[in-house]
Amino acid sequence: MPDSQITIELDDSNARSHYADVAQVKASRDGFMLLFGRRRPGRQDKNAHRVPLEMLINLNPVAAKRLSIQLDAVIRQYETKFGLLQGKMLRQQKLEPTPPMPTPVFRSAGGTEKADLLFRFLEAHQAKPAFERSWGFLSRKLHANRFLLGFEKKRIGLNPAEKIAAVCRRMEMPEDFLAVFLKNLPGAGIVGFGFAEDGDACMVKAYLELGAPFYRAGGTLHKSEPYLSHLGLKWDADDSSRKALARYTCVPGCDFREVQKRLSDGFYNGTSENPLGIINGILNLAASRGGRQQFDYLDVTEEKNPRSSYDINLYGATLQLNEIHSFLLDICRYYRISEKRFGNRYEQAKNHILGHIAGGRDRNGKDFLTLYFGE
């Protein structure tokens, strides 16, 4: 049975619970050792504390790497809920944080100006958004000067719709799009904005994340059939007549095999001359992380152009980009992109978490693949 189909269930019936307030990690070529101990009351040298070792666990390197990623994710969740761990008793060496990636400056003066408007708007309302970047792969092209950010509408304070509409006007959202945006804004919990450079042009993007509908059966709430989950309104920063309205349809509860079938039948026609094998490799790795079997899957279309694409959310797998480095090189080879050129981008982002994979046909009918990643 392949790893992607194995579900790991831990039996804790014979587990013993130990408390530890000191932990260390040691490594050798063959594996990692986790050492746990507990301080004992009594007189101790002020510069050295003798702590009896109570437990030693040996891990193979793969298990240690998975534990590290899972522990990092859980600590982030803990600090988000309960506050940062910055007590005076924390003496362990801190890891250097991932350096922040530079704020984009675009060739398009309109794009740079509108991005600045957006950042000043968020700063003025003390709204700290979730931030992610992306790499867009097309034949012989790598689009890397791109970002998306999202925030809860309620973070904007009183009358959020008014304030968000005002910044949309300042960013010159087309009037017909603004009408669609304002009509759907009351039903959106999350609002997003993005910028994507393509040559000398820059597309501005506004997104609304709509709530998932539910139905009641047998006294229990269930997710609905496929539903409209997002709207994307996109326009050229220097020429707002160049625009596109995207609709994102969520297909709830897609398991691993169904996602593979949808990609093969709907976008890659079951042929070998496409990036499907690479994508399946990444999905296999994501599925093996904790026995994950379901993915958030979206079908994407745009009005008045041939775009037909998909979006798969993989944040739950907490895969760092350095874990899929070989797949990233395969993508570069498939789209005939210089590995050296990509390598410069990769080094800045290799410790970030893979977020989404999107692909299919773009609004010009060309094959594309986009990887989104966040901190």
C-alpha cells in the first residue's frame, strides 16, 4: 500500500505521561536524540544546573524532521491563541527568523502607487494581514514579483465596508466591478488584495472569501454541494479597462484520488506531456503528512476569456519549500526556465510554507502553474 493511503492512528492505552521542564536535542549521522529532564528543588550553582535525565528518545532523521515541522506549527498556533513565549526562563538558543521578503516595487508606476495605497490603508487601521507570495510558471517565463494578502473584514473597525470601498476607489477599481464587490461584501468574512507583475504591466486583484453554505439533514449540519467560495476582481494598474472577473467554486470533501482524477480529466487530458506527474508528486508528499486524505479544491473560471484552472490549498500539510526542492527543479525544466534564475528566488523563500498550487489554462489559453507560499 503506498504511503499516501496509510492512515496513522496512535494507540495511547499503554502510554506513560512524563513532565519535563528541560529538553535538549543531540544529533549524529544516524539519527537524533531527544533528552528530557526535570529540575529538582535544592541549592544549585547559579551558572550551572544539574538536571537528572528522565527520558531519552531516539528518532530516525525523517521522523525528526516531521516532528520539527509539526512542533513549529503547533507553537505558532499556541502563540497566536495565548501570546508569545518570551519568559525569562527561556534560555535556549533562538533560531534566526526567516528574513522578511522585500516589499514589491513594480515596473508599473501605477502598480507601485496602488500597492503603497493598500499598505498605508492597512497600517492606518492597524490591520495585520496574512501575507503570501507566489511564483507563476509559464513556458520560458517566471513571474515572481507577486503577492497576496488577506484580512478579516471586522479588523477594519466601524463601518468596514465604507472604508474598504474607499480604498478600492482610490486604487481605481472599475465601476462595474465595484458594484459587484459592494453587493457581495456583506457576505464576506475575509477580504484580500493582490498584485502580480507581468513584464511592464501589473494586475491589481481584490478578493472576497464568501461563507460556506450548509444544509440540515437528520438534525445535523452538513457542507453543501459545490458552491461559490470566492470572487476575484482583477484590473490593470495603468489601464482599468483591461479586467477580468473570476469565480472560484469550492468542491467540498475532495479526497486525494478525486483531486488526481479532476486534474487528469479536466486539465491535463490524461497525457504525459504536462506537469501532472510533478503535481501528483507534491500532492503525494502532502497527503503523507499525518495521513491527510482531503484537500480544499477550487475550480476557477473567468468571464469573457478562456481561463479554466484549479486551486488546491495545501497549508495544512505544513510543507516547507525546501522539502519540495526537487519538484521545483522539475517544474523549471518542464517550463524551460533557467534553474539559476529560479535559484535566486528560491534561496529567499526556501523556509516558507507551501500554501496553494494553482494551474490549468490562463486567460490567454496558455498552460500555467502557480505556487503560493507564506511564512
